[in-house]
Amino acid sequence: MLIAAPPGSKVISECETGVPLPKACVASVRSDWQAYVKLESESVHGQADYLDPTDAFCHLGRCPAIVGTVPVYTDGVRMTDAFSASLAYLFAPYVGK
């Protein structure tokens, strides 16, 4: 199985307001990232399962740095342990394959 990298978001400590409010800490999915995921998924077509986690990180093309009260990223790219643990459901269909 190949898992695409998460799309990224803003760095909480650098949000416009200086306070990590979800509405101030949202980034759009970058078009270059979308193109990369498309190419990557096409390259593994039929050879492996490919998991694009975009929907777990973003809604309608907007990617928050905080979901509820849980920070998504430590630095805009790397996931926090808490958010990572919340993604276990993504892998359930692949357990035992």
C-alpha cells in the first residue's frame, strides 16, 4: 500500500491572529500537491493499493490546522500524534490484506 502525503496546512503559531483559531488557520489544497497525488496514484495503478487521505484532512478544498480541539500538524506538514491516532479508520479496510 502507498499512502499519499497529507496536503499540509498553516503553522498554528503563525496564524494571522496570533491565536490558533480554526478559522484563522485554514489553508487551501495547493494545485501542485493535487497534481503530484494524481501522478503518484496513476503510477501505482494496479500494482498496489493507493490511499489518498485528502478527505481526512480537508473539506471542500480547505485544510484546517486544528480539527475540533486537536492540532493537525506540528509544523504545517508533520501530523501530531493525537491527530494521527484519529486516522486509524482509514486503514481498517486494509488490515489483513
